[in-house]
Amino acid sequence: MDLIKNWLVNLGIEGAMVNYLATGIMIVVIALLCILANYITKRIVLNVLTYYITNNRYQWDNYLLERKVFHKLSHVVPALIIYYCSYLFPGYQHLIEKGVALYMIVVVLLVLSAFLNAVNDIYNTYEISKARPIRGYIQVVKIFIYIIGAILLIANMMGESPVILLSGIGALSAVIMLVFKDSILGLVAGVQLTSNDMVRVGDWIEMPNYGADGDILDISLNTVKVQNFDKTITTIPTYALISDSFKNWRGMQNSGGRRIKRSIYVDMNSVSICSPEMVEKFKGIHCLQDYIAQKEKEIQQYNIEHGIDGSNRVNGRALTNIGTFRVYIQCYLQRHPKIHKDMTCMVRQLQPAENGLPLEIYAFTNDIDWAVYESVQGDVFDHIIAIAPEFGLRVFQNPSGHDMQSMLKSEPLERGYS
């Protein structure tokens, strides 16, 4: 500063103008120095660092680069130059140092936030991140960092010690609990979800209370994002997964089998004991040949042992078309290439109702893909419904308009014959 003033005096400038011009020249020089330092840092140092990071064999440092941790850190260089040049302005040194300190605090907060985001990105590259996500914890750390940063900013502007402000936070604890209620609940819920392995990113969950039925995209401190099968996004509070019930389909996905549980309703008026002609017809069905031979032998032996008069079909034991049909479906499912052979596979009768006799198919496909599952299930029931008349059975359905028209057409014919 003295050199600049002497130079101005030698130029013939006198009085207060010397101080003003010297101060202005120094400010311009410092500004140019800051611009030069910033240019060197970003154009040279960062380019060299970027080249080294992108061409080494490590991948974790690429995430630091993507999150611009080093770019944000480069903003410190001009601030340091201004800070160390503040003594050149004795009257404003205190204000300059305070302003630089505030700027440095903001820069450090931005750098730490970017660094934590990079840590989360690095962690997500590992398989364990799906079972143990840490995004919620990182958000909690960010909240604490921002709170500490805000305290430091306020303390710096007030010229007081941060300890005094920290002591006052205890009195505001009730207000803080109210403001951060959702964050606190989310943190507790996140710990429980992670420790109990209740949900993971990629899990298919079903939560009707919130209209959620799809795959989890993200688990954060306050919310869980679910992409429904219609491609809409449902946001659920994290603590709702603890307080409310939901269905997680991960067990089905891990098992490798997807359950078919559907019934057809058989008209009970079509259920009957098999006639000899029907038995002979059924013997031509490959799946039933061994079954019918075994049953005929078993029934004949039973009737002989108990002295049953076989002239009346009511006496003793006999084959029924519904029982034979049930055995055929069981055999068909066991031979089906898309039905899981190591999981439960059965055909059972349920309680008869006004719609007929429910015949339920309970089996598992060996492919959990939704489209494949629906295709297999459709093929199975297509075959069952189409083959039922071959066993003398009728599938029940309520009368349709076509049925009513057929009845009206047949009624005049019956009257004519009568």
C-alpha cells in the first residue's frame, strides 16, 4: 500500500485523493489476483485432477468428481487470498475477515453435502445397499451439519461464542422436536426397517391404505418412493411402514415360484356316478389309465369283502365324474412344464355355494415373471374349462342374455309338441 501511495505522490497526486486511489488500485489488484487464482485452480489443477481420476483403476473417486466435491472446494482459494490481504485495509479488516469467515462456512457446508452424496453413491454400488440403505442416515448427518453451520453463521455475525447459542438450544428443544418430528420418526423407522430387513430397494410391496402396489425405488429419511405397475409414483412416509401393515412379495420372488389359487364352479346337477361307458371312455385318457385300473381293482375288492350288491349303483363304492375330473387336473398340473414340481400342487373341493361346487387349483408356476405367470394360469384354466364337458360336467355361470333368448325360442316349440 505504501509503495502505491509513493508512486501516486510521484505522479503529482496529493491529499486525500492518494488514499482513495491507492485503496481502489489495491482492490483491483486483489480482484485480479483472485480471478487468476480461480482460473488456475479450475482450468489447470481441476483438469489435471479430472484426468487422473478418470484414467485410474479406481471407481470411487469418479463419484467425488460427479458430485463436484473438488469444484466446490476450489471456491476456497479466492476467499483465502482476500482473507490474507485484509490487513491492507486496517479500517475494514474486521468486517472483511468476518465476511470471508461466513463465506468459508457456506463453502464447507456445500463441500460436506456433496461429499456425503458421493459417499451414498459409492455405497450404492455394493449389493448390500439394497438390503441396508444408508441414505436416511446421511440425511440425518446433513441435518446436524446444517444446524451446526447455521449456529456458526449466527455466532459469527453476532460476534458471540457458538457455545452460548448451543446452550440456548436446550430451551428450544420442544420447538425443535415439533419442527423435526417427521425426520425423527423417519430416522427411528429407518433404523427398524434396516435392522429387521423389512424392505429393500427393488422389493415389490403392496400397501392399499396408501394406494401403493409396485417396486420400491428409493428409501430416504422421510419418504419411501414406490413405482406402481401403472408407472405412477406413490410416496409413503417412512414411519408408515412401521405403524401400518403392508405386504412384501420378496419371499415369492426369492422362492422362484408364484402361486396360482383360483377356482372354477361346477354345476352340481352335472355331478354323477360314472357309467360303464364313461369308465371305458376315461380309460382312453393317458393320465387316467393307471388311476382307473387301480380304482376298479380297489372298488371290486371292497365290494367283495363287504358283500355289496353291485346291481344297484347306490350300493358300495363307485367312481364319480367329479372325482375323476379332479384326478385328471392333478395329473395335468404335475405334467405341465411350467408348474413348479417342488412346491405344493393340489386340486381340492371347497364348500358348495349358490354358484355351484368350487374346484380350486392350488399350485405354483416355476417362473415369477408377471406376464409368464398370467399366460400359464390362462392356459391351465383354458384347458380345464374346455375339457370339463368330456367328463359330463358343466361349468356354472349365471344365465346370460343368450340363455334367455334360447329359452324363449324353445318354449313355443315345446308348446307345439304338447
